[in-house]
Amino acid sequence: MRAIILGLVLMAALSVIVLSIRPGGLRRQLRLAARRLRLVLLLGGVYLVFSTAIRVFFPDGWVSDYGPPAVALVLAGAFLVLAQDPAMPTERKQ
């Protein structure tokens, strides 16, 4: 039990350290992580709706076999495009 708790604490500490090192600091990285989490939740809901519709309207056949994996691939591609880090604003020297 102690090893599990120690592992969780170690993972949290390592995550904070890695996010702090990345450009923009910890606050920006946590904002980006929250943005990606919202995107994952949205795309997961879309997958749930489409897979349910496929199972209801096409209970058997090739659509019910290959439809959900195809939807998952399309949504994974959408995640890769939408979850990219926005460009860092350039610092202006005055």
C-alpha cells in the first residue's frame, strides 16, 4: 500500500517538474492540459453518440463491424489536429 501511495506522489511530482520546464511555465501548461481534457471529453461524447447510432441503425453487417473503429480513427485524427499547442506570442523589445 505504501508503494502505491509513493508511486502516485512520485508521478504527481514528476508531472509538475516536467510541465514547469516546458516553455511558458507551469500555468500555461496546465491551461493547455485542461484544454486537451475538454477536447477529449467532447470527442469521447461524439464517439459515444456515433457508435450508439451505428449499433441502433445497423445492428449487423459490415457497418457495425467497421464503423466504430473508423469513427475512432477520424476522431483521433481530429484530436491530433485540434490539440496542438498554439503558437507562442513573440516578445517585443521596446
